[in-house]
Amino acid sequence: MKMNYKRILCLLLLLVIIVCFFVKVGKNMECKYCYSNGSHYHIIPKLSNNMNHGPRENNHFEHPMCPVCLHNKGEPHYHL
């Protein structure tokens, strides 16, 4: 089967555009997206789905901080 390189290139470009619009990157311990309820993903040290800490109420977050974020300050994580 002959590969159509233009079609593959177009699909790859479309995938990159979709990722750029829908995936938000945050830094551990500095992320504005973690103040909303939801989850985020880490790729390093392993692929994992973690709960955001949520909004601050009475000087406490709604949920505990993500252990991966606590131990890897400044590293990236991803929100969908």
C-alpha cells in the first residue's frame, strides 16, 4: 500500500492544532488552572491523572495538593 504523504502531513498538522487549542500546560505549584475543580495529567515520572486542589476556602484548598506537584516544583503538567 502506497502511503500518501500529503494526507499524513495534513493529519499530523491537524493533530498539532487540536492539541494546541485544547491542552493547557501548567507549572507545578504555579498553575492558575488548578484553582478550578477538575484534574490534570503528569507525564513524568509516569503518566498519571491527578485531582486539582480546587479553590481556596478559609486558607485551605478544597482538596489536598497533588503529591507529584509537591515533589517536582516547576515541572509541567497538562489540563484538558
